Amino acid sequence: QVHVEESGGGLVQAGGSLRLTCADPRVILSVFSSDTVAWYRQPPGNLRELVAVSTPGGGTNYADSVKGRFTISRDNARKRVYMQMNNLKPEDAGTYYCTIDRSGSKYWGQGTQVTVSS
């Protein structure tokens, strides 16, 4: 069973930074290293959107709106993926969800809230 855990959300002023963490602590290392892990966000009143992706080979992709400000990285030994978010803007606020693609299925976490005050 996949257990997606997110942490790191909070309240920050515009221009500030947060680091989100996504983990599946129960999985064995060799499995996690083969997962594609992504972050989505859902601003209030809007649709969920893809923010960043980390592929097993170390590749990354970003939404245009966060390029140059957000960095997704992974530590397979700790079975974690991080998303460093710098220069946060009010429009970055929302619920951030981590997903893990494993064995043909996508698994979602419960979400972590990011609030950016102007």
C-alpha cells in the first residue's frame, strides 16, 4: 500500500520561502527510486494544476509559472522528494498535493496548505 505523506506548508509573506516534503516512509528504497513524484496545487476556487515533476532518472519539469522560483529534488536514500519554493507570490497560495506514480497507478497525499500574505 502506498502511503504519501506531505509536510512543510504554512504561512509566509510574499517573497519568502517554504520547503515542502513528500515521503513514502514504508516503501523499500528500490521501489521509491523508480517512482515518478509530482507536486500539484489547487488555489482557492480554482482547478488543480501540475507544479513540478521528478522522474526516476533525475529529470525535472516545472509549470511556467514557477520556473526559476521552485526547485524539485529527490533523496532516494531517504525516500523523499522536496520542493523548495522561493520568492513566493500570493498566487502561489493553495493546497499542495504530492503524487507518487507507482506500478501504473497514481497515489495522492492529503495535501498541505500554503498561504502567502501580501
